[in-house]
Amino acid sequence: MKFRPCIDLHNGQVKQIVGSTLTDATTTTDDTNTAVQENFVTETPSSDYAKRYQQDQLLGGHVIKLGPGNDEAALSALKAYPDGLQIGGGINDTNAQYWLNAGASHVIVTSHVFKNGMVDYEKLRTLVSIVGKERLVLDLSCRKRSVSKEYYVVTDRWQTYTDVAVTEQTLQELGSYCDEFLIHGVDVEGKQCGILQDLVVLLGKYSPVPVTYAGGVRSIEDCDLIRQIGNNRVDVTIGSALDCFGGTLSYKEVVAWHHKQQQEQETKK
């Protein structure tokens, strides 16, 4: 299990937001739009965060572009930590290779490979042929429908439900096309209200590839819980709760926790 850091970009700035408040209207560059609920905004450049992650030997972090106006900040982060960060947000078959050439280790894709509520396997195979399975991360961020016990993948900035449930079959099938999964528990994302335990259990039991969970983490105890119920197979990313993003959870403490997990795993080998 690993800690995966993040750099979320909105209107060109590093921010932490409540994911469920992000809509088409809030991804414009209109500064008067206040519909999005922001937990944290900073003038600190994205490259500073990237350099910090590199210094702390944290691999596989995520740079997420939340709408337009974020390319410059994303490129700055990738340049500061080449091959150490993944990139997501508006990635498709026409620009994926560009971002890999710019320094991303992987591209993260969701909406592009879904059509009419289902996986568009033609687009998915085309993407794999361009970037390679080993450099593709599928974002299966999800939430429950009101009448369902299952989690369903949501696309288009988490506004649109697909008909694809996150199940053993889905994970096994899509895992053959990608190197990793990134999965946000949308309903708790940015709320620091605790993790979706049933989702973590599902991922730890059935994901055939490395998987990172995000959503609701607020403490080291939550990280320990993910390690326990995820069978030490589910990585974690933390945003709003960290003190480097305005929260109360010590970033340094989380980094120390991460390196302790890595040392323990090396000892067991």
C-alpha cells in the first residue's frame, strides 16, 4: 500500500474542492462563478508541489485538470517532476501522447472511453494502441444510485451516471486494458467525513491491477483502515484533509506513514 499525492487544478490554480459541486458551469474560467465549493485555494505554483513530492520520493501522484485553463499549470508540474506524476482531465486519443511526451508517467482517462452509458471498447482499444496498456490509468470514480447497493461509474465531471457497475467482473475485464485504476468515492470526495468502506473492500478483493482510492480520508487511522480492509492492496490519495491543502492532517506524518509501509513490505520480502 502506498500514499499517492495529488495536484488538483481549477482555473489555473491549485485547489481542493468538493467534487460533487463541480459541474459544467463551474469549469469555466469566469472568476465570478462561485457555484463550486472550494476547500482550499493557493497562489503556490503547481511546480512547488511537484518538487516537494519528488523530494519526498512519492511516485504515482495525480495531476487532475478540472476543466479548461489548466494546461500551463499541468505542464509546469510535469516538468518539475518528470515521470513521477500521472495526468488526467480531458485526456483522449488525440492528446494522450502529448501529455506523455510532456513528462507524465501515465494518462488517466474516464469520459473518453464511455458512450451512451457503456464502455466504448473501440475507443479504449485505440487508446491502448496509442499509449500502451502500461501507461494507461482508467478512472472508475463512482457513486451509488438511490435504489441500488452497487456503485456505478460516473463521467463528465461526475455528473453523468453510466450503466457500468463497479463489480468483480468490471474490474477484471477493464483491468486487462490498463496499468492501474483510480477510483474516487464521489459522495465523500472533499468532505473529510470518512471513507466508503464497502468500496475499499471491493477494490482490495477484486482489482487485478494496482488501484488508488480517494474520498473522505481524514486521518492516519483512515489510512490504516484502508490498508486493513483493502488487504494491503489499495493505495490512498488524500487532498483536503492535508495541512498543505489547508486541512489538519500533517502531510509530513502521512509521508512518514507511507515510508514505514514501504519498509515493512521490503522486510517481508
